[in-house]
Amino acid sequence: MVRLIDLGMQKLEVMLSEMAKEAINSMNMLASFKKGETARQLKEISRKLKRLKEEVGEIVLEIIARYQPMASDLRFVKSSLEISYDLYRISRYSYDIALALDDADVSLEECMEPEVQKNMLRVKEMLDLAIKSILGKEEGLAYKIKQMDQQVDKAYRDYFNKALEFKGGRCTVANLLIMRYLERLADHCSYIADEVLFIVKGIYEQE
């Protein structure tokens, strides 16, 4: 017999899945960046995910008020709210990267250095794994994401120190901004992993 609360839970899963697809789409669009055009498109995706985040919040409140979920149900409901925010922020940081490239009047083809490209691919993989870990509640993927987050952090620090030795220029500034935004994107993937572990294990693990 289907519980009434399950209908609300299924709705949350559908909305998180939709948000996840849009977040992945935002990173794919960034990888094929076009001056002016990409920023406009990413702005619309970010707006859409903000609206969906607000809808997730409304569903969460309704589920809590009507069904008073307990144990694993409550953990999933609570974490859905956090995950929706992280997915929105991922789309927003993708938009910020596009804006930074437009402001610097550069393209990825002109400026992106190998370590920056490698870090972008790593973050995209983290996002792909984050989506799989949400839908499958896979503990192993969550731990892998957290390990990759440390690699992204190190890559940002290394590039920052390298950039200090340069005289500057638009490409250097753009790459440094991209690395910083990628570090923030990776953090939100890691936060999603934290929520998946909370759903599965019932506790937040200490770093």
C-alpha cells in the first residue's frame, strides 16, 4: 500500500532530478562557452533553478506539516532542501564564470590553461557523481566526491601561487577567477555528498 507521504517524496525526487539535469547542462554549456551568448543562457538556467529551489521548499514544508515524517523520511526531506540550494548555487557559479569571461573579453579557447581545463573536467565529474549519489543514495560515490573536492582545493591553491608570479593580464585574471569559482562549485558537490551520507547513515560526519 502506497503511503500518502510517498507521493510527496516522489515529487521531491522528480524535482531534484530536474534540477540536477539543469545543473549538468549549465556546466556543459560552460565547456562550449560563447562570448555573450553563454552568459545569457546560464542566467536563465540559474533563474529557473532558483524558482525550483523555492518550490522544493514549499513541498518540504507541506510534507512536514501534513505527515510529520520520522527517521529516514525526515532525513530525506530535510536534505532535499539543502541539495536544492546546492544545485542552484552550482548553476549560479557557472553563470558567474561566464560573466567573468565576458568581462575579461576572453574565450576559453584563447586562455584556458591545461590545469584549469583539468580542474573543470574534474568538477564536472564530481557533479555527475553527485547526481548519481542522490538518485541511488550511494555512499561510495559520496566518499569519492569528497576526496575529489580535496584535489580541486589543491589545484586552486597551486594555481593561485603560480598566478602570483605572473605579471598579470586578462587571461591570468580570468583563469584565476575560473579556478576560484570551480573551487566553490566543488564545495557544493561535496555538500551534496554530505547530505547523501546523512540520508544513508543518519549522521553528519566530521571532517
